[in-house]
Amino acid sequence: MNSHYGKKSFQSPKLNGLLFCLSTTLLLLLIFVQGCMSQSKNRRDLGANPIVPHLKKVRKELRPLQFRAAPVFSQDELEYFRYYGLEVHHSEHLFGTFSSGDKLLAAHVFKAEMAKGTVILVHGYFDHSGVWKHLIKEMIDRGYNVAVFDQPGHGLSSGERADIDDFSEYVSVFEDFLRICEMNLSGPQHLVAHSMGSAIALDYLLNADQITLDKIVLLAPLVHTSYWNLARFGHSLGKHLSDSVPRASPKTSSDEEFLEFSRNDPLQAKRVPTKWFSALVEWNKRIVANDPSTLQLMVMQGTLDATVDWKYNIEFIEEKFPRADILMVEGGGHHLVNETLPVRTEVIQIIADYIVRARGV
């Protein structure tokens, strides 16, 4: 019999099954990465960035955070501040490190004249203190101290890049920073946390014996990433193939200038460690078991956020914090304080007004 078909390639059923599993795993890994935030496309050679030599020297010459001595900064530190917009007028800028367990964390404190209190900022995954520049300046203008630190494995802090063994380590660092602020800065303490920083805040708020914070604001809080179930499945397969995967590129903001800056930021990690996602999964198993809290807090969530599963996350927070105020930001992405100017201005105004306003008003 003559055949009208091209030459066939015969493979054993076992080999076909293996190829199918491998291709499925790669597809799931792609979905997993998409759920793990931030942007990598069009990334330039970060080694060519002129700020890199200054950052290396700053990291090498980090000194303990001092609240009593007058700050004296090196030229490299000044270049670092300038590059990330951390030159804040009408404030005394303190910069240095504090210890938490075996970790050394980089921190900034901006002291306002006749401060009404202190706003503590906790950044999200991949980020660092520099992402808060707009809110820092607003709160200083409103007469508040601002304190911010780089998470373990982020920014200038020690630790494996963008990795952690357990989310409880993040919480311990946060608690230590809170104590430092309480000991050295007068007035009520307020909290603004973003994404993974909000996950840390949620853990603290649901488990601490005594909460001393006054106003609490959570921005685009992380509980589940987007595509959570698929991401977990892809991770369960992918973690046996590699210890990390490249960062994906969801659009975290509509501000193209911010996105371009972030893509080429030498302080941001380029890969997602699979161990970090394992830690997030284990944290989720623990946090659902916590009893609800009577604390008041405000949550702001962008409707265009493709980084987190915000519908699930909002329902979770409403269950755990029945007195929470939920504000949806139309057209807002994941990085609400780094959105386009109209959205960013509105978001920062709402945050600042909420902190300034007397409780109960």
C-alpha cells in the first residue's frame, strides 16, 4: 500500500509520556513565575548602570544606625540617595543598619521637625526602601517621621537574594524594627505596608500579644498570588528541577517610567527562588488558622492588579478583620504609590489624610 503521508517518527509510549510531563512542567513553571510578581523584559545589563559601583561601596561600608550622632554621609551614600530619590528636604536623614537574629538590615529614618508621630513603611517582594520616595516626602511635609528598612535578602540588607526559609523570619525582623522605632522616636506609630509587607503585617497583627500601632494601611496585600492554584501545582513540580526561576513581567503600574526604572534597578533580584514560594505556601497554611481580630485598618487595592489574587485576598482580610475599610482604586495596579501621577497623588492623599485624621473621626 502506498502512503500519502510524510515520514513518521516512532517513539515509545514511555518516552512520549516523559516529553509530555516535561512540556507540562515547563508550562506550569511559566504560570508559577507569572504569579510571583514584577517585571524583567527589556532588562539592560545592570553592570553597566553607573550607580552599581556606588552601591557596592555603600554595602561594603554600612555602619550601625545611630539616633544620637549627627549624620555624616560618604559621596557613595549621597549618590545612592540621589539615585533612588531618598534626598528628602526638611528632615534629618539617618541611615545605617540594625541586627535581627543573624541578619543585618539596612534602614532609613527621616526625622521631621516637631514630629506628630512616626510612619513605618514595609515594602513588598523584590522591592526596597527606594520604592517609597513619594510617600516619604508627603509624610515629612505632613509633619511625621518616616522609618523604613530593606527586608532580608532585599536592597542593601543581608540574606540570600529574594529568599527566606520561613515567613516568621520576616515577622521577627519587623518586630525588632518596631521596637527600635518605639525606643528612639516619640509619638504614635503608624504602619503602611505593601504586598508581601502586608502579609508580614497581617501575621504580626493576628499573632502579637499587644499591638501598639495606631493607624494601619495595607496596600495591595499579598495572601495568594495570582493564579494561585496553578502556581502551587507548577511549583510542586518545578522545585525538583531548579532552585529558582526567572522573574516574569506582569505590569505592576501604568507609569512606564517607574516600570523602566524597576526593570533596570540593580538592587532588585532577577530570579524567584522556589524556596521562597514554598515559604509563602507554608505561611498560608498557618495564617488561615488565626482567629479574627477586632483591629481597625484600611486596605487599598487596585482593580488592575495582576500580581496578587486580590478578590480572594480581600475576602480573607474581611473575614479576619471585620472592621477593615476596603478602598478599591479604579485603574490602579499593584504598585499604587508608584502609579501614574493622578492615581498616585490620590492614593498618597488618602493614606496621609487617614493617618492624620484622629481615630473615630
